[in-house]
Amino acid sequence: MTTSHTTAPLSADTPTETTLPPTAGGVALAHVRRAVTDLAQDGRHADAVEYALAALAAVLQKSSELELLLAKLRAAGLGKRSERTNAEQLALLLDELLQQAPHAEVDPDAEAREDAVLTAEIAQAEDAAPTARRARGSWRTSEQVDRELHVHDVPAAAQVCVTCGRTTRGIGHDERQILAYVPARFVVHEHQLQKYACGACKDGIITAPGPSGALESCSAEASLLAHVVVSKYADHTPLTRLAGIYARSGATIAVSTMADWVAAVADTVTPIVDALTARVQRAHVIGTDATGLKVLDPTSATNVEYGTIWCYVGDDRDVVYTYAPTGEGATGPWAFLQGRTGYIQADAASVFDRLFTGQVGCAVEVGCWAHARRRLVELQPTDCRVAYPLQLIARLYRLEHLADAQQLAPSDRAQLRRERSQPVLEKLKHALARAHLTEPPSTAFAKATRYVLNHWAALTRFLEDGRLLLDNTGTERQLRAVALGRKNYLFAGSHDAARRAAVLYSLQRTCAQHGVPPLPYLTDVLRKLREDVPATNLLPDTWRALYGADTRPSRASVDLARYAPPCVRKNSACSRPPTHRSHHGKSVRLQAHGFVMERSMLGDRQCREALREPDIHPLKEMVCGLAGHRRLVSQTRARRQPRTRWDTTSPSFLPLGGRFVLGSR
């Protein structure tokens, strides 16, 4: 007899256990499942639900952090890096916020009306302000560009009316302007120092005095020294690349030689930077920030140290850089700003705390809204709650735009801030404080709101004084020069070289702040330092007021004979008595002149096609060598030179030098 066994079917309510992967996440889920199951079996169903919800909240928080990290990586690699917010995007985020939280204390219509009124005020102020209209066209020139007039006339045989046969008369002309580029070149100035001796007693030799150079025992003239320094620290060209450019131009100069020139120039202009430092330390407000720089150090285990370039901007006009082997405050801002009692604007890094607590100084801290806002901007792709704070912060900047358009004095600007910026700040603080109370402290949004609230006194300091700025981005922009330079030359050769780089960067960026062209400035300063001119008279803005008009170049070509006395060749006839012996002592100097094209005139491809050079700088690295550089064209014939630390070949052109000529036809 056969017995049959039947299995009862599983009911729909019978749970099936899901197999979890043997990963870290799977182990965590298994632990949660066991904990919830144990609580449910003990009859603690409410605790089991709360435990599951807590685990789910932790997962959601981690997921949000990963989404934020992914958004940052995408923005860094592919997206735009600008922190400018879009009004339409903020409006969409506000709508999403109201959908998720209908009871949020935000009135989008009222905020939109307030922004519309502010926009109209800004437009009205800009229309009323006298501004110079820019000439339309694909390029424009300054007054320093030479102009050559070319008149094209109709042939006499064609000046006859084709209808009646009478002679036509002139009724005007059409004008067409063509921009030409005249490349620069090296010029070797050969100074022959005549020597005299007595033929009778043959005792004592008289030699003509030679020219005084910009540097002692240096075969480079001030213009070439200035060009090397400006090329490296304003145009961010490494000396190795500059040596190749010079070689194509006919002058072979060793990289080590140019490095020695740069070091000597930095040591020579140090008194000017010392005077600049004293003026920055006396400024009403000083902005400071820092960036890193790799430095070769044979004493280090890795042969490379990571030093720090500190930047100090006084009253948004004077710029001073200092170098420290480490990022410690004792070698950086504590030493530079010791004993200061005025305003200091910086980020909230702890290295600056001693400047405000009386340990190093009793300065007044001014916060940076760019740093506070940046934390909220980073959350914009993943969290709609940042829309309202960003809208209010944008309104603060637009009020500053209104003050700029109205050209308000500092006292009037402070009054505008108290009347209109103060209410915006109160709404912003209320919104951030309310969100901070309900947000878990470990989330990115809580950290962003906590940063603003913790530094609220420093961030609102700009209400006290109309000369204070909302942020410290002006100092950050000055550090871009160092960032572009290190991207090209990669590192400094030594700690002393990094200190000299800080000295030269100080002059270059101060020139840029005051609108002083760096090449003619540095060329003239190197010459005037040999004449014992006070360093305070050679600061960029003071130099422009005292000597700027004297350095304008002559438009006429200058012959080499202007610089050297008439030379008497060996074995040639001379007018001296035969009892005098003639010898030639030679002193050779090099000179280079020119400027490069403005960034907005041509694109990369047009620059390459116009100049026919393979190593043209990227446009972003050509900004500081613009049309303010002086122009001087010398006419000379090629001469054979003695072998020195540099060598010259047939005359050629400099891709980074020359002048523009505007021809009217």
C-alpha cells in the first residue's frame, strides 16, 4: 500500500527571507533585520518601527552625501566652475521647496517684486551714470598704437565722368582701417671704449667711461631684464620656454643665465617692495589669503617641500606677497600683521584667530560672504532649501551693484547698507536659524548654515564702514597669478627663489591694480635705481605720476650710432698724433622691446595665423603684457659678436614683442 504525502501551500502572508549579499552593506542590513525581528517578537512593535526608520534615515543621509560628492566631481570635471547663480534656477528651486514644505515662511511673489524694483533702480542708475561708449568692432586700439596714413587716389585717366565726359571733382573719401603687427627684435649695442696712452713715458692708460648698466657686471640692458621678468611673472612663461623663443629670435641665452638675471632683479627691486609693504600695513583694510607652491629642497626626504605664498591686499589697490616654507601663522600673517588694530578681511581659517584675540594683534575681523555662500552653492544641485538663502545673498550683492552704479561715497554707501541691506540680513539670519534648529548637525546643509551663523558678527561687519567689501575675492584673484605661474613652471628652484618670486609678483600685481604697464615700468625703474632715486618715488602709482610721461617711446627709428661713440677700427687712419696708441675696450649690452596683443582682440587661431609662431601663449596668459608696453624700433646691421654667456645669430623677430600699427586707407 502506497502512502502519499502532500505539502500545504504557503499562504500569502508568509514572509520570505531575502538573501543579502556578503558585503559591508549586506552585513549592516542583516543586523537591522535581526534587531527589528527581535523587537517585533518581544512585542515592541513601536520600537521596531522607530529602529527601521532610523536605519532608513541614515541610508538616505549617506545617499545625499554621495549625490553631493558626485555633483561636485561632475562640476569639477565637466561642469562650469563659476559660482554665479541663475535667477530662473533659483525660482524653480523655490517652487520645489514650496511643494515639499507648503508651510515654509517664504513669499515668492513678494521676493520677486522686491528684486524687480532693485533691477529697475540699477538700470536707472547705470543709464544716468556717464560711461564711455566702447567702439564697436572685432578689435580696438589705444592711443599708444602708431597710425600710418595711406592715401589711395583714383588714376587721372579715370577721373572723367562716363556720362558727359567732364572732369570729376573730389567729394570726400571712404576709410578702411587695417591693423598690422610689427615684430620686435634683439639689438646688440656695442660700446667701444677708447683708450689713450702716452707714447713717450708709456705710463698710465686713459679709458673712456662706459655706460652704466641696470645691474652690476651684467651684459643685459634694463629692457631685456624687464622683458624676462614680465614674461615669467606676468605672462607666466617658464624660462625654458622663453629661452626657446629667444633662440628663434636670434639670441641664444642659457636658462641659468636668465635665472641669475631674475634673481638679481628681485634683489635690486626689494627696497621698492619694502616701501610697498609699509604702505599695505598702513592700509585701512587688509585682505589676506594663501596658496601653496612646490619648492625643491635637497635636504628634504622627497627633495620637494610644499611652501606657502601669502598674499596681502591693502585697500584693494596695493598687493604684497610673502613666502614661508610652511603654512604656519608664525611665519605668515602673524609676522606680517603683528600688532595691527585695523580691519583684516579673511576667511574663517583658524590660523587668523590670534590676529583678533589680542595674542598677536587686536584687529577687527571682516568676514567673507563668498566663502559663506560657496557652501550653499555646492548644495544647489541636491537640496532645494538653499534657494531662499542664495536669493537673499544675491540681493546683498545687487545692492552693492546699485551703490557702484550710483557712484556713492563711502558714507552714503554705509547709509544705503543700513537702510536696505540690514533688513535682508535679518531675513537671512531668521531663515538660516529656523532651518538649523530642525536639521541634523552632521548634514552638509547644517554645516553650511552653522558656518554663517557662527561668523555672523564678522560677516555683517561691512555695515559699519562703506569702505569695507562683502567678500575677499579680490585677494583670491591676486592669487590666480601664482596659480597660473606654478601650472607652467611647476615649482621654485629653492626657498630663496620662492622669496624672490614673491617680490616680483608683488610689483607685477600692484602694476596691474593701478593700470601701470609692467614692461616700461620695470625697465625705467631698473635704470632709476642706479641713479639713487628714492624707493617711495618708484612705487607703481607714484612712478606713473612722476615719470610716466617721460617714458613714452619715440615714434622715430633710432640708429645704433645714437648710443655708441664713433668707433675707430684697428689699423684704420685716425686723426690722433702717431705717438698715441689706440685700443678698443668693448662692452656689449642686449636690448629687447615690445608688447603683446590684448586678450579680447583675437582668438588663439587668429593669433597663430597672424604671428606664424608655434609657441604663442594661451590667451589667458597674455593679459599682463598688453598694449601699454613701450615700443622702440632700432635699425642696425648684423655684427659678429664675441662668445659670451649668450649668443646672437642673424636678425630675427620676437613673437612676444613688437608693436601694432594702424593703417588708414
